[in-house]
Amino acid sequence: MNAEHTSLLSLRVSVDYANQQGVLQDVCLELKRGEILGLVGQSGSGKSTIALSILRLLHMKKGVARGLINFSGRNLLDLSEREMRSLRGKEIGLVLQSPLSSLNPVLSIGKQLREAWRIHAEGDSKLCSDVIAQTLSSVALPHDKDFLRRRVSQISVGQAQRVLIAMAVLHHPSLLIADEPTSALDVVTQTEILDLFRKLNQKLGIAILYISHDLLSVGAICDRIAVLVAGKIVEELPVTQELRTTSCAYLQQLSGFIRTP
Ligand SMILES: Nc1ncnc2c1ncn2[C@@H]1O[C@H](COP(=O)(O)OP(=O)(O)OP(=O)(O)O)[C@@H](O)[C@H]1O
Ligand SMILES: [Mg+2]
């Protein structure tokens, strides 16, 4: 990623849940267009809370965010729910940890992709089929009738994660939030999915907020890393090529941050 990218997301936010105060304390993050930012931190440090704040889904967990979440020039905290609905899945895509539970078990893969397309787009079914075929091939999945007719129980977990990623990028969002997207996968599939994120970033210019416990994977694909400890950002570091190749000491240093309560 080069340096002249403009700001896509800039947030300064504090979050309380109904029975837990100060879950995020004045967390500041900035993500430029086309950039991959890794967000690491121990379990319970507030990583998913940041993702839910950006998507304005905290109310589902009885949480409240205060502050500013500036996305493409708009403060998301000021938008109506209707405006947020038109933004989720279109301008901001989301990929979660468990592909099997994120997909509908009774609908075919094809039907779920068509539904995801029609939420934000009009146009004939030929256009819809073309976009789906194109997107499936961009995530290295087949797009023949046999595959599209299958249900989630008839594909592998790695394929299911690719389907979810396809859904998340169907409308070419400018931001993709990936919350622990590889933790349900075996090591080989994890590497393939990481490669896929990198390709989508390079080919489509999608900025990614990549949330993970896995420092090696974060070091492999991210431009910068932010470290969250108990609801506060304690460190933000660029990932240089040198650090990618000789990353041991660096990753140990980060591990130290993550283990420090
Ligand atoms: N609905 C809720 N009500 C009260 N506290 C909550 C709620 N949801 C999460 N928390 C608390 O908020 C803190 C941050 O949770 P969050 O899920 O953001 O952590 P995380 O960094 O994503 O962890 P993990 O790596 O395990 O996914 C934790 O202490 C958690 O117990
Ligand atoms: Mg989480």
C-alpha cells in the first residue's frame, strides 16, 4: 500500500454495555482507503466491540457507543437506522469467524447470494447471475449450477468461508471487516483465505479491518497493526517488508503487549 491514500475510517469511541462499563475507552483508529489494518488483542479486550460499533449493531448486545465514527465523510453515529441498513453489506462488508453458522442451512448457496445481491441492487437476473459468477470466481469457487444448488451442509468449511467472503464483497464495499475469519479453519485453508484477502485488497482496492489473535497472519497481510489491551489502544505500528521477513522479535514484542493485562 502506498502512503497517499486518503482516510476512509476515522474513529474515536467509548463503549459501555448495560452491565459492563468502559469496555472501550476513547479508542482511536484510522484506516486509509485500500489499507489493511490488523487489530490484535487478547480475548475480551474489545476487538469485536469495535467491529459492532462501526456497524452500529451494539444495541443487539445492549451496548452504547459515544464519540465519532467517521466513515467516508459521515459520522455513522449520526445516521438513521435506515441509512445504516443501506450502508451495511454495500459499503461495509462483514466476515465472521464461523462460516457454518453464518449461512442459512436451508437455502441453497445460489439463493443466498441472489438475496444478498438484491438487498442493494436492482437489475435483471442475468446481471445478478453474472455478478455472482464473477464474484465466486474471484474467491476461487465454482459457479456452475451444481455448486449453486448446494446447501451449506454440502460444502466444506473452507468453501463456506469463501461463500461468506463472496457475499461480503458482492457489492464491492470500500471497507471489509473480518472478525477472526480464519480461526475455524485448518492451517492450509487459513493460508488460502489470507491469500484471498490480500488478492481482494489488491484487485478491488477494498480496505480491510482484520481482527485476529493470530499475530503471524496479521503480520503477513497487514500494512499496520493496532494493539488493544483492556479497551485501550496501547500501540500502533507499521508492518514493513523487513518486519514481515524477519518478524520474530517484532512479533514477540507484540505478544508481550497482548499478554500484559
Ligand atoms: N452484551 C454484553 N454485555 C456485557 N459485557 C459484554 C457484552 N458483550 C461483550 N462484553 C464484554 O466486553 C468485553 C469485550 O468483548 P469483545 O467481544 O469485544 O472482546 P474480543 O476482544 O472480541 O474477544 P474475543 O477475542 O474473545 O472475541 C469483554 O469483557 C466482554 O465480556
Ligand atoms: Mg471477538
